[in-house]
Amino acid sequence: KTNTPTNHQTNQQTNQTLQLLSPLQSLMQYYKPSNPDTTSAPENTKVSKTACLSLALVFSDILPSHRVSSNPNSSERVSKEVRRQRLYDSRLLQAYTSYVKRLSADDSPHASKALCRLMRSAQGFNLSTAVTREVAGRAFRPRADQALARSLGEMFAEDKEFDATLVALGHIKGAFLKLLKKKSSSPSRGPTLTPSQVGCLQSLLLIKPRALTSDVAAARILQQNARRARRRSSALQSLEDADANEGAQGGGAGRLALNQGRVVEDLCAVYFQGLKHGVVAADEGLVNVVVRGLTVHGGRVNVDVVAKLMKVFKALLLGEEGAENPHRVGTLSALSCVECCYALLSHSVEETGDGSWLTVALYRALGRLDCGSAPAVRLALRCVDLCVFRRREVRKAHVHALAKRLLTAAAGSGRESGARALVSLARLVMARYESARRGVEKEEPVGEPYEATADDPDFANPFGEG
């Protein structure tokens, strides 16, 4: 005979299974979200904070790595062990949902810390979309904790399927574009981004989408579902709606390609709009953040987008008419923009027009170079290397003018280390282009001297003619 458990034994086993969740219910009674309108005793605040962080630790340890059904079908005939497991999962999901709702209503730092832990440890469980969206929304607040941006960056670096990355990036993109629109309509001056928002945008540098697959099915899915995917990513849903719609996208050959395509699309929207606003508002801090992002993600930008970005950079560095207002940004920011442009052009397969304006922008920035600033000198060296030695279409007159500009900056510097680096680079340029030595050696000048004060290399008389 086999020992078949009686109904009484089955009920006892079910009660024992449910008793495993009783400590969670006890802790939940002590956690009360902080309300800025009401004041509570310090002892109660400490108890609530301890309960909040303890619940985060417990849930991060016991939550499974897969989704569970919120409405198990009781009419389905399953074994008693499966029924007990489903009952436990549904009660666990109820407790977790209640906890996430309380965290969403709590603006305290310990609630944000708990959300970050849940985002990292419960990525495959229910409500992961809601938790990630909440962390992203808090990270982009004007006075957010820097730990939120760091947690987002760690999540971006570890996310291989880009599901959570899409959720966080879509929310950051919406908040960022809304901020730019509000800033453009207000006449008040000042920086667009706070330090916490800058940190949030810098966390996007850790996103590493791989190259899109060339599979035909993936390309077809990208083309058919791009519009629907954008609507879904930008829609604001409640916790229940997010939980119901979470995981609606199935697998397939093109799912990873679809996610990566949407990631690159959102990144382009963030950086392109940020660059345009930074140019109009003359916000140098915003331009620096955008330039760093474009330098990192430049290899994934479409050729048409590169052409549009070049127009914006040209307006930023040279002015709308090409020669007006050449000093809109500082020297370091101008050199960063030049380096970003060369990085974008190096990734672009097709030509994006005449790039001589970029040499003019570099020439102007070198005229304002401070050799006492080591970062500016290193950046100038990289830009000249990209211009002279990495590209073939540079004009010889511009090369001669750059060599003489480097020598002029070194001669007027009081710092020996920076001047030595500039002289060494100028010698390398003249070693490659022997005609650039004209007017530098100790010989009688043939014509008019080099015009060091000219901002355009075409009018600086680099050949010493006249």
C-alpha cells in the first residue's frame, strides 16, 4: 500500500507553506512610507527605515528568477504539490506588489535604495518593468541621489537582452525631452541640467548594444514593429497594467535586434535634441555631456543622422553664417566637439560633405589653447592627429597653418611640458609634409610673414607668399 496523505495532512502542509510568508507580513506592518506633510517620531522613522531595507533584502533573496501567474486557474487539475506552490507564488506576488506600491509612494532615500536593490536582483520577476521605470524616474530628478545613477549604470552594463534598458532609457528620454521643451519656452537663463541629471545621462555611456544582426527576419521585424514599439515604450502605465503587459513580446530571431535598434534610436533622439538645445541656449555643460555620449555611441549612428549632427556642430563652432560668433563655447568644449566630429566621420561609410570647416574650427580652438591645461593639451594633440594623420582629404594649406599654429601656441606658453608636446607634434607634421617647413627655418623670408592673428587658415598666409 502507498501512504496517501489525508485532507487534514494536506491542509497542514498548505498552512506550513503559507506560514513561510508570515515574517514578511509582520515586517510590512512596520514599514510606513514617509509623508512630507506629516511629522513622526524619530523612533518610528528609524523602525520604518529598518523594515523597508529588511524587506528589500528578504525579497531579493526569495524571489524567483521567473514570472509567476497572478491568477492561477483553480479549475485546472494539478497535483497537490503544484497547487501548494501556486498558492505560495500568488501570496508572494501579492506581498511583493504591496511592497512595491509602498516604495513608489515613498520619496525617502532608503526607499530609493530598496528600489535599486530590487531592480538588480528581481529583474526576471513580476513588476520588474515598474521597478525599473520608478528608478529611472527618480534618477532624473533635479536633486536625486547619485547612487540611483550608479545603479542604472550597473544595470545597463549587465543587461544582455536590453529589455530593462529599453524601459529605463525610454523613461529618461521622455523626461529629458520634456525638460528641454520647458527650458526652451522659459526666458530664464542658467544651466539646463543639475549634477544629478548629468550623472543620469552619463550612465547611458555604459549601454553597449552589439551590432545589429543581418538576418532577414530580424530586419523585417524591425521595420514592422518599430512604430508600435515606440508607442508601447513611451506609454505610462500603472503597476497592474505594467505587470499585465510585461513580457508581451515573445522570443524569436529578431527580438534582440529589435531591442538594440530601439536602444540606438532612443540614444540618437536624446543626444540630437540635447545638442540642438545646447547650441541655441549656449549651455556648455549640456554640450559636454552630449559630446561624450556621441563619441562613445558614434559608431552606431545612422549616416543621415551624422549629416544632421555635422550641421549642428558647425553652427556651434563657427556660427550660423560660418564666420560669426566663433567663440560660443570654451576651448576645451570646442576641442571636445572637434574630436566628436572626427569620431563620427570615421564611423561613417559615406561622405557627409566638405569637412574643411572642421579644420577651421580646430585652427580657431588652437589659437585659444592654454598650454598650462594638461587636459586641453592632450585633447588638442588627439584632434590634430585625427585631422592630419587619420584623414586624407585635408588641404595642404590647412596642414601648414596647423603646424605654424602649434609652434605659435608653444612659443607663447610659459609651461615647458605643454610647449614641448606641441613642438614635437609640429615636427611630426613637418616631417610628413616637408613644404610646411617653409617660413620656420632660419632663412630669409620669401614673402609676407605668417599671420598668427587670423582665425581662418586660408587667410593666415601659411606658405609665406605675397
